[in-house]
Amino acid sequence: MDRPPLDSRSLVVRLMRAHGTLSRVELVPLTGLTAAAMTNIVRDLLLDGLIEEAGSLGNTGGKPRTMLRLRAEAGYAMGVTIDLSTTQFVLVDFAGQVVGRLPVQPSVRGAAELCESIADGASRLAAQAGIAMEKILGVGVAGQGPHDPFLATPAPAPYADQWLDVGIGRAVEERLHMPVVLQNDANAVAAGEYSLSSDARASNNYAVVYLGESGLGSGIVVDGQLVLGSNSYAGAIAHLSMDVNGPPCFCGSQGCLELYGTPRAMIEAVRRQDAAGTDSPIGVSRTGPVTPRDLRALYSAAQNGHPYAVDQVNKVARYVAAAAATTAGLLDLNLIIYAGSGFSGMETVFLEAAQEVSDRFRRVGARRHFAVRSSCLGSGNDSAAVGGALGVLERPSGARGRTTADAARA
Ligand SMILES: [Zn+2]
């Protein structure tokens, strides 16, 4: 991932988070350190209370190996993701497991309110989970962005032009007296997958397609590195042109996936259909901003077999699958991971559409087929919040802020 080189301690901690349990003998080849150096690092981590022994594994003929694991209560990280209707908070332990969650509705607008809401939600969730604030290593905030520079008027998402502003991070840091790590939501999931899932690490070349309440984005990992690009805007999958003769998009291109595959595009199509009155109405709002309730109405109609709703969802699933397959083909990726609340309730339809494209590639003998699955970090918007929290846990231990050893002692 795109992080500074790790010191040996952080590397050992990260490997243990990824693998669950490891012995000293297994850690040596994984780190490239000598056995003597490993003995010293493990001793220090045990003394600092960051790892603990987890029984021993019998070894035929030899000495049994002592297995080691992270001490889950050694420290915690708060993860937050902000979307249209909900700000989702999760509390993650040192081993990377979710120990508490708090959805806050409605999400707020404006930098000052947002900062206040993050600080307030984090304190409330810590209290709810019975975890002292001193044990929390930092807050990872994941959301849309960076700010779309092509928009003349303020971004349609209420926070898109504000939340990535470094001022928000600083303001929350000052309020909570702990470091804040800001990330794009799709990138947070992509990095988090690398931390926790063995198939993502084995793949080393994959993309997370993130469909939130409003927007669609992707986080791309190539050769084990998160791809950021010159404006930190790599993975803007919503602006892949699906039809060069299609309607103009605000980004300057034509027929972008944004116009077909985002929740707003889906609901606007349903509104037109409802207004035409050729079929029984699906029951979305008639005007005004599209809300998550509209998307739920569409998905629930599709689940109940409403013909237009089924058609609409299938069509969008094929668009998203085509964009994912294009990304996979362009960058030679072998795994596509779907995440985000925009898929909730319709995961199977979206995953099957992507699988179908990959199966077609396989049938004609093309090398560019890929595996497809949903995120292992959690369903709905949990995945981005967990990714945000993991971004805090996986910072090198030399980074600014409270150290893991401080939190373990608290
Ligand atoms: Zn566009």
C-alpha cells in the first residue's frame, strides 16, 4: 500500500493482523528478518502488551511452536464514513474486528457541523462500547472525494467539497486529541481488503467498486500498491463513457456511467417511467433530490418482481459490470470486489452480472477473466468505515500521535 516503509515492529503487527496467528518461525521468512532479530521484536511486543501467546502447535519430532496473536484490547480505532443520509461509525479492535457500530442519521452538512458530528459520534460510540477514549489510537474518516474540480456549482454531495479539506481533519484532531486519517471511501475499502483478506493479498491486482448512497467510485490496487494518480482521483469509474453518443455529463464527457449506474441515475429513470404511467408506479419521490429511501423503494419493487424495477436493476448491474470489466481488462486485474450501501439488498444481481462478463471472457479463452465477490470488511457502509479504521491501525508506529504502546498501557 502507499505508505512509508514500515519499521520491523509495525511489519510484524501488520502480518499478525492479516494472518490471525503466527509463530516466530513463520514470521522470519515473512519479514526477511533474522531469527535473533525476531526473538527481540516479539519479546518487546509481548512486553508492551501488543501481542499475546495463543497456545502452541505440536511439531512432530521437534519443539512445539508457540503461536502468537495480536492482543485485541491493546488499542482501538474509530472508523467513520459519511454519506447522504447516514454517518456510520464503527469501533475496531487491534486485531481488526468490529466491536461496536453507531449509525447517525441524518448526515450533516457544512464543515463545522460535520466536525462536531464526527467528534460527538466517536465519543458516543466509545461510551456505548465501554472503551476509554485513551485506548483509541485515532479516527479514520472515509467519504467521497476528492472534490470534483470540474463542477462549477457546489458538489451535489453535501460534503464532497469540504470533508477532504485538511481543516476538518485538524478540527477533529483538536476536539478529540487523537490523529485523524482522511481517505476516499473506495480507497479505504481497497486498502482494508489488502490488510485483512488473504485472497486480495494473493491477487495483488484488484479493484473495489464502491456504490454509496449517491456516488460510484473505485479503489484500485496494482502490484500491491493503491493507485492514486496525479490528482488523487484515479478510479473515477463513474466517468467511464459507456456510450460516446450518449447525453453530456457534467464532467465534459458523454454517456458516462454516472448517467446510468448511480443511484441518482437509477431513480431519475424510474421517475420518468412512473410519470409516463405505462406501468404501475414504483413509488419513488417525484421531484427533488434522490434519497436512499427512493433506492430502497426501487430495490424492494424489484425483489417483488415489478417488471420495470427488475429491468432497471438488471440494466444498471450490467453497466456497472461492464465498467468493472473494462477496468479489470485495462489494468490486468484478477479480482473485482463490490462494496457499499448502494448494492444492499441487490448484491446477488450485481455480482452475477459481473460474474457473467468474466465467464464470457473465460469461455472464449481470454486471459482477462476475474474473480468477483463482495467486500469482507462488512455489508453496506460498514466496509468504508472499517477501511477508515484500518487506515489508522496500519499507520507505521513512528507516525505522529498516540502510539499503540501508549494505548495498551492506558
Ligand atoms: Zn462524466
